[in-house]
Amino acid sequence: MLKDFINICRMTQEELLKVLPVVIGKYYQTVDATNDYIYAVGSIPVMLVAHLDTVRRNPPSNIWLSLDKDRIMADEGIGGDDRCGVFSILQIIKAGYKPYILFATDEEVGGVGTTRFCSTYDSIPVNCFIELDRKGSSDCVRYDDESDELTDVFSKYGFKEAIGSFTDICILSESYDISGVNLSVGYYHQHTTSEYVVISEMNNTITKVMEFLKDKSNYDHKYIFKKEIYNPYGIYGCYGYYPSKKFPCSCDICGGKIDLFKTIETPDGSMCEECYATYESQYRRCKLCGELTYADDSVCEWCGCEEGVDDLV
């Protein structure tokens, strides 16, 4: 099992696009595989979602395990975001469950694969989305959705609602008016070279998702997405929700609370001053738009400036 996860981490997005249709084709009769996404038609009206890309140009080579083999990392960054999601979905399929599946490309640059999927399919016969693309061990995130029905269900499985920035279900929920949640899959310090994955936490989420799928009452009706009409906080960062006692502004890296006007916006989400001090060397500021982007990027993550690294300071 650990070997399988390492193999997935070592594949490029292009390699996964070739391998995964063959793997899931053993369990599904209908698989639509394109250069943008892999879509499998299941028998359970729930869609599991993960993305195939990572922020690193090359997959990891020097991979390290803790002595108890429960924590894994790599010199270059392990890519748990979102190889944890890919691996988790495959484990659920192999256990005998047949939800609908969407593996999407290029989530890290704006959900390219998911956008093209939505432009291809006018409707899909599912009642909710579950993305496996969240840091930590027990977070459950919804995005710009006023309905808390689905998050309430997952609270019974030990997940606690948290704040997130963006992932594929943002596009899916708005396109199909179906609620979705993003669940923790055990990775930490995503988008950095110090990223690591806690295997036991990833396995715990796999188990809980299977428990959810086992109980048909969890998905016997459609969870309706209710778009937030007004979000007065959106321009300041900490995407998705206005900070309150229930949803304080928090750091997307350490999870700690942040003063509203002391957040630092990075391609990894809102960051507290302490975390930014730790990872500052991994970012540069774009001269064109003024936003922080990755130090090794050739174009700006925010405005897409194509003048190259000479325009980044």
C-alpha cells in the first residue's frame, strides 16, 4: 500500500493520465479519458474528486520515511497535494465502492480540467461532490455555499468545518448547483519543500468516506448548492467566508487565527506572519500586479505575466 502511494507520487500528471484509465477501467464500464480529465460513471450518486497536478514541475526522487513509516516527505516536496486524493480514491474503488469519479488536471493553475469537464457535460446524475484535497486530518470545507446540510452530515464522521481558498468543487458546485465538501487527506505544508504526509490520517479519511458511501441515507437526495450572494470579506483574502466567531480568519498553513489586516496572501492561500517568515524565500513579488508568486515560477501565479522571472522581485 505504501509502495503504491510512492509510485503515484513519482508519476507526472501526463503519466497519470495514461495509467489511471487502465486502472479504473478494471472496475468501471464507462470511463471518459481526455487530456483534461478522467471521468468514470459509477453506481453510487456521489462524485469523488481529486486533481492530478502538483505545484512542482518534476516529481520527487529523494523520498524519506519516518521510523514508524507513518510520515513521508521528499527533498523536492512530496506532492501530497493532491496525490493523497488520487491514492485515496483508488483505495475506495478497490474496496468495492463505485461512486462517480473525476480526476482533473491543472487545479493548481485555476481548475483547467474541471472547467473543461463542465463545458462538456451539461448535467451529471450525482447528489453531492466529495473532493479529497485538503490539508490536515479532520477539516471539512465548503466554498461560497450557504447550505450547511452536507457539512453537518460529515460532522458525524468527525470532520470539523474549516475555511478554504479554492479547489475543483468550487467550479463543479456552481456549474451544477450541487453542494460539495473538501476533506482532509493528511498532508501538511503543501506547496513547500517541507510538505509531508501522515499515512494514518490519509487512511482514516479513506475509511470515513467508505462509511459515508456505505450508508445510502447519506446520499438519497440531492444536496442543493446555495450560492452566497454577498461576501464583504472576499477582497481581503481568507477566501470564501466572512470571518466571525464560527469562522475566524485563519492561516492556511498552520491553521492559527490571523488578525484581519495582518494576513499575507500567497498562492497557497492566506498566511500568518510567522509562517510567511518561515517560507518567505519560496516567494517573489510580481512587478506587474504586485502579488506574491512562487520564486521558481516563470510566470506569475496571479496575473499570468509571461515576461519571465526578470519581472519578479
